[in-house]
Amino acid sequence: MSEPRVFLLPDLGEGLTEAELVAWHVSVGDEIAVDQPIAEVETAKSAVEVPSPYAGIVAELHGKPGETLDVGKPLISVTPLSTGVAADDAAPAPSPDGHAASSVPSGSDRPDATPGAASSAAAEAEAYREEEKAGSGNVLIGYGTPGGHGQARRTRARKSSVAVAEPADSTAPELSKEDELALLRTRVPGKLGAVISPLVRRMAREHGVDLGDISGSGDSGLIMRRDVEAALRTTAPAAAPAAAPEAEPVEAPVEAPVRPAESAEAQGRDARTGLAVAARTPVRGVRKAVAANMARSRSEIPEATVWVDVDATALMELREGLKASGVEVPGLLAFIARFVTAGLKKYPELNTRIETADDGSQEIVAFDGINLGFAAQTDRGLVVPSVRGAEKLSARELDAEIRRLTQVARDGKATPAELGSGTFTLNNYGVFGVDGSAAIINHPEVGILGVGRIIDKPWVVNGELAVRKVTELTLTFDHRVCDGGTAGGFLRFVADAIENPTSLLADI
């Protein structure tokens, strides 16, 4: 029986270093195929099904549901299926991760297979470090790496098939060009074409190298480790830091007596309040990402808020008239989204981003297009999927895309590109029965428009008091990119479109 191949948790998206294991789709002893989903993991951006790059028998699962796994650490060990050649005569065959499979004597079927699998995992972890030195990356078959094929099979194999032995030869055979490219090439969800290995990207990021300025020396222009090293050699070496003075020996501290607060914590009580602790919930996954993003927004963006009450009666009557004619009518949020995209084309300052260079200088980046994000509440927390190219869509098309993205976000299937590419956010907090909110800007955007509930209110129409359908619009904006005049002009444009939809539809 061949030595198990260990699949390391791949880079599931730019900048992500860990993922929470939600559930296993396979068990030890199952027979799996290439590209078969083996586990569901949750990153800070979305839930992802991870496919296996190997076919064979599941030898070991490296983790339990609820655990947080680091990128580059073992995820699953898979023993390749026997090819029918005698074990003594079969030569070790190279595996996709560059390590030779070793043969096992016929009498090696034994119940103590776990230590062998554990040592294999350790060997593969060491191999990952060697791959880092060589500039290669992990392969994620399901995201477009060549080699996926076959239908998923799940059958229970004999327990003896999990038995493994220590490799007879730790020297990895020379990889073919095709295998080398398979190791180096990954695809990131939401991006087109072959991109740089996660390890090469990390090396460039740590040394401040712009990959856009590098011409790759690999096949099809693939950027490799040697290309990043060459770019580093062209820059002036930084001055060596001064040697730190030797630390003086410190006497061992005297053990302090236990304080009442410490005793309270030991008894399951909060030291500050004295109350019993009911639960402790780790901040991770989407909640961790939201917390970090909101904290960064508050600390970096000098925000200001403007708001206005809007008579939405005409818009409500327009929708009711369309319903009476029997045509399919977009939701209110889709109409408002259409007004917002028209407003952003008129006031493009709010469809920008501020970038800060290493020297502290800043520049405002404008975009040729609008990716309209909208806040969606899910069981996993608040997420902001975005409609890409929203300025090109009609209200009906916006309605269909908003509904689609809302569903995939609630199912935890939205890709990092769908969750992280917005340029402006629309937030409908009226669904929670509230009138207004000074929302926090979704960093690194510069504006967010909130829509409150639509309720009956007294309103003056043509000098007379009437009952109208009224809502509140609230705009929070980054004061670095525009002043109150621009923000007020945009807000008034959207409000006028809601109050007089038929007169403005011809222009937008």
C-alpha cells in the first residue's frame, strides 16, 4: 500500500491565513475521487467546500468540526488506491505534491496505522516548508487547477487499507513540467486566469514587491520565486539594524497570592461584575471579519452624516399600478438601487476609495463603474455582497441580482469576490422596523446610504395636511473625499427620484 498523500489547507482567498472547519463530508476509510468535496470550511469572507486533489482511501482527518486550521497545515491524508502491481516490484510513483509513494510489505496490514499517518503528516508539513523555499504553492483542484476529473464516489473500504508504513526513500523524484505547473498554479475565486502561488504572493507582500511590475519567467508568464528575488536584488538593501543590548538577568518573580477576583474567575464568575458567566463565544469567521472592518472604519475614516425625510407615496403608487397591469414588479430596494447608481454617476466623488502609501501620502482612486453593495443579514452575521457593474442594470435586473446574491450569502456560498468588491453600500434597515441609523462605512468605501421603514405620517401637500408614505434616507460619507455640498446633492438627488419617480425615470 502506498504512503498516504497529505493535502494541506490551501489559500482560499487573497490575504486569508486561517479557516474554521465546519463539517467533514467524508470519513476515515471512505474511497474518494479527485475533485470530490471533502470538507466545508468557513473563512472570514464566506463558507467554502474544499475538494480533494487526490483519489484514494481517506487515511486521516486532520481536525475536528469547530477547530480553526491555519493555511498550509494538513487537512486530510489520502492513501492512493492499489494499481494491482506487486508491492515488492512496484516503484515509488510521484504524487502531485512532489513526494514519492512508498510500497508496503504484504504483512503490513495492522491496527496501528495512526502513528504512521501522523508521521506522514509531519513529513508533509516539513515538505510544505521546503515548497515555500522553492516557491511552489498548494493545489486547490476545485478552483480551477488542472487535473480534476471523475464523479464523486463514496464507498466504505476495508480498515486494513488505511495501514501505512514509513517511506523507504525520502528523496522526491524530479517533477515533470506539467506537475511543476500544477503545484505553482492556483486560482482564486472571482479572479480570471492563472495567478501567483500563495507562497510567492506572500513573499512579495512581505517584501513590498508589486507583482504587477514583474514579468514572469515561467510558462505562460507565470511569476515564480526567482522572479521576486530578482526584483528584490534591484532595490537598495536596507541598513542593518543596530544590535540590541544584551538583556540583564531578571530574578524569578515571587509567586503572588491569589486575589479574590482571580478566585471568582476560577469559580466561573466575572471578576468585574461578580456575576456568573453564562457563555463565552469566540469571535471568529464572519463576525471576526465584521468586527475588524468596523473598528478600522471608525479609527481611519473621518465620517459625517446627513439625512432627509422623503415622501415615498408616488413610488409606492407606481409599483401598485404596475402590479395591477399584471407585469412582474421589482422590489422597492431595486428601484432605490437604480436611483443610487444614477446619483453616483452624477456625484462620482462618493464612488471612490482613499489609498495611503507607505510614506503617508494619500490619493483618491476613482472607478469606471459601480459595484453596489447591499447589507444582508444572515445566520452567520451581517455580510455585504455587491452587484458588479450595477450602473448597467435596469431596476428589474438589479432586483434579480439582489435576490440571487442574498440567497447565496445566506447559504454561505458567496465567493470572496462577491463579498469584497463593493464601491458603495446601500443598507435597508427599514426591514427591522427602525426609522434611521448613522451607519458605519464599509471600509475601504467612502459612503453608505441607509433606508428606513416606510410608514404613514402627516405631510403637507400643496399647502394642505395629508397622510403620506414617508421614509428616511441617511447618508454617512468620508469627509476626506467630499464636503457637505456634494453629500447633500447626492442625497437630494435620490430623495427627488423617490418622490417623483416618473419624471426622473426618463433621465436615468
